[in-house]
Amino acid sequence: MRLRLILMALMAVAVLSPSVMAQRLEEVPQAKPAPAAVAGLKVGILDVQEAIGRTQEGRKASEELQAEFGPRQTELQKLTQEIADLENQLRTQERTLSDEARVRLLRQLDNKRRAAPRSQEDLQDDVQVAQSDRINAIWAKMQRVLDQYAREKGYAIIINSSPANSPVIYAAPAVDITEDIVRLYDEAHPVATSKQPAAPASQPQQKPPAQPSPR
């Protein structure tokens, strides 16, 4: 499903890839090749896509997207399964169904087939808007962190090395500032986390709930 691909894209980079948020950053300026005459200038690279996903706010955004749109994705999956069940019923019971029953099933199948694309399109649009809002908000603040970092460290050029739009074909690890930017961003914009009380030593720890199977 398209939602799963979108969410996984953001989630994937959040755990050092989801992939995730499988994800275009149209809001991030396209990287441009460095000028030829840059000898002696300090140049760095920043994987903007990965940096946004790895921040505390990026990981939180991934969780919020999943919580907000997961139920709708589940409903869409349910609708898809209902369509498959009706198709199978019509196929396997073709010789035993009465004309009235066949017409009724065909009508149900037609209605669900019409509803599924609309639901999927609406869901995709809503996810993209919500994701874009979160990415833009993080990127706006990250630019300020990046500007201060570049000035303090004396960088003349910093190139976006995100795979989707990067002209970089090789860069030494020493010029990659992604880790520094993620750390400084989290220091400047910490995300409050709720601490859970530790379980009594006399009681066995409960296993965490199983993760939902990939959709």
C-alpha cells in the first residue's frame, strides 16, 4: 500500500536506514555541484533526508503519522480483503448462486471497487500533506542549526548528499557532518519523553506487544 511505503520511508531513516519516509524531500533545496575552484575551502556534506529522520522530532513525527493514519490504512486493507472475498465467492459459487444472489453480490462488489480507489487516493493525499508539514517544520529549524554550525566550523560549502538528489559520487567520512547536525538539532530542540516506572523486581517483565505485520 502507498501509505506503508510513505510511512516506512520516514521510519526507515529514523532507525538508520525506514528507507522512511521511502521518502522524497521536495521541500529541501536541490543540491548543486560545488564550484571547480574550491581549493583550500572547507567543504562538508549533509544527508538532509537522513538527518531529518534521525532527529528526535523526526522519529516522533514518524510515530505520529503511524498513529494518525494507521487506522485508516487498516480500514483500506479490510476493504481490499472484502473485494477479494466477494470475487472468490462469485468464482467458486458461480454454478450454485441464484440469479438474485449473484446480482446482489455483483452490486456489492461494484460498490466496493468504486470506493477503494477513492479511499486510497484520499488517504495518500492526507498523508502527504501531514508528512510535508512535519518535514518543513523540522527543515526550517535545521537550517538555522546548520547555518550556525557552518559559521563556527568555518565551512565554505555544504552539499546535500541525500540519495534522491545528490551530485556527490564520493565523499570522505571526515567531511560528513550529518551526525553533528542531528546532535546539535536535538540539543536545540529536545523532545519531551514520558518515563515509565520500572516494574517491581518480584514481577516478571511483560513481553512487548507484537509489532504489526508489514502492510
